[in-house]
Amino acid sequence: MRMARLAAPLALLLGAGVARAHDADIIYTQVRRTQAGGPEVRVRLTLTASTLSLLLPADADGDGAVSQADLDARRSALEVGLWEALPLTAGGVPCTREEDAARVSETYVELTAMFSCPPGPLKQTYTVLSLLPDNYRVVLGAYGGEGGQLFADSRRQSLEIPERGPASSSTFAPGLGGWIQLGMKHIFEGLDHLAFLLGLLLVGGNLRRVLGMVTAFTVAHSLTLGATALGFILLDEERTRWVEAAIALSIIYVAAENLLLREHHYRALLTFLFGLVHGFGFASVLSAYGLGEQVASGLLGFNLGVELGQALIVIALLPLMRLIQRRPKVHLWTVRALSSVILCAGTWWFVERLG
């Protein structure tokens, strides 16, 4: 009866996950004067088509995808609904937008604009954040590979734009910490990854075996995350959909193995193979940001955040699992109940992600 009461809310929690668990909730931007002290200021934004669709009806022809033709047809809507919601000032004086353009790439939408600004420090306000869910962030990246990044959210919507040059490096120092926070957020909010880790820990065995599995998972998803984020592997929309389905399959397999097998001799190898797939899931988030020259620092911080979040989860759950393992009957029913919930959740995600 206790297991039933425990399993019911867990089932609701896991089942509440959306079909696609790794939506990109970032708008990445770069701002710079084309010449030091000059009037021309270039602004570049990259965001996913799904994020753009939250801001305005970008799919002009209604075919379910945002194409270049859609962006061309929605040019006036972009100018009013997006660029007017991104006011840029210099020394407190509003800048004038001279021209703008929109382009669809394979993984994101790129929006650019040229502003004419008076002398003075640049500052941009991202009021578009008021139109998006609270988890969204704007990441201000440096041009030319200089420094790190600054972050804006719904509570802090304005950012001062650092000047180009060595002096900007210290200003951008908080960038790594911001990416670490984003990585941790994605592991804590990634219900499919949490379900997979829980399935592993239920029959994890002794500390040595648990460390072996966690290490294998870490190495594997770091490899595919890095390879994809750095552009060695391309994840388009169709491939990302299959990756999401494969992650759900990994959850189904681990849960089914927990229910059917008494011995689990190859869990480290299995975890490594499935870790490669989960790494593609994390990469689908990072590659959709269009980070350009800032991909290395973003990758480092995001991956550190994922690993830190994963370590905190293991540290929190492992003592409880060890305590339950000391009582064989309780352990058996716990494995059966929670693995059944995880199996149902994985099956639900698999069907939803292929639908």
C-alpha cells in the first residue's frame, strides 16, 4: 500500500513531462559597434522557430514549419512585434533601426538589424521576455571570441553592452556561471534523464558499481554533447525527434530490465551506450542557440552544470537506495513499483515523441 501511494504521485510527475523534453529556452544575442565610437551598431539574435512562434505567428502558410518564405511574409510583424520590443539606447538616447533581415538555418532562426546610435554606452532592453515563459533567458555573447556572456531574464530585462577589447573580459566573467546554472536547470527539469538515473540507481548495487555507471554515463553524454555542439554532428529537426524517441526507449529498457532480470552484469557498458544517446538530447538544446564563436565556453559551462546537477541527484538518492537495499522485501517491492512507473512513463514519452 505504501508503494502504491508513492508510485501514484511519481507517475503523475513523470507523466507530466512534455513530449519533447529538451526545448531550447534561450535567445542568444550579440551587439557591437562596427567601428569603435562609430554610429553603426549591429545586433544579431538567434532563437528556435518554436520560440519565435511564441512571440508572433511566424508560420505564415500554416504548414507546421517556419521557412524562409514565412519569414519574408512576416517581415512587418517581425519589425513591430520583435524589434520594437528590443529597444536599444546609447548614452540613454534611443537608437534608430536602419535595416533588418531574417534567415532560417537548419537548427535556428537568425535575425539581424543595423542601428544608428549616438555616442555613449550601449544598453538593450529585452521586453520580449515578458511574452515568454519565466524559464527563458537572453544570453548576450561577445563578438570575436572575446570574454564570456551576460544573462537577462524576466526580472532583469536590460543589459549594458560591454565595449570591445581586453577590458570587456572581466565584465563578461559571469558567463561561465550562467551556463552552469542553465546546465543544472536542464538536468533537474529533464524528467526523462531523472527517470533514467533513478532506474539505474534502483539496482545500482555497491558504491563501486554506482560510480562506474555514473562515470560511464558522464563520459558518454559528454562525447556526443561536445561533438554535436561543436558542429561535428548535425542534429536537424527530424534527427532530434528520433533522438528524443531513443531516449524514451533507453528508459523503457532500463525499467524492463529491472523488472525481468535478477542480475545486471553489464550495466556500466549499457549506461555508456545509452549515455551517448542522452548526450544528443542535451546537445539539441545547446546547438539550437546559434552560439557561433562562443560555443566553446557555452559547452564547457553547460556540461559542468549537467554533471554537477547529476552528482547532486546521485548524492541525494544513493543513501536512500542503500538503506532500502538492507531490507530485501522492501527493496524488491520498491524496485517493482518504481520501475513499473518508469516503464509507463518511458512508454508514454516514446509514443508522444513519435506522434
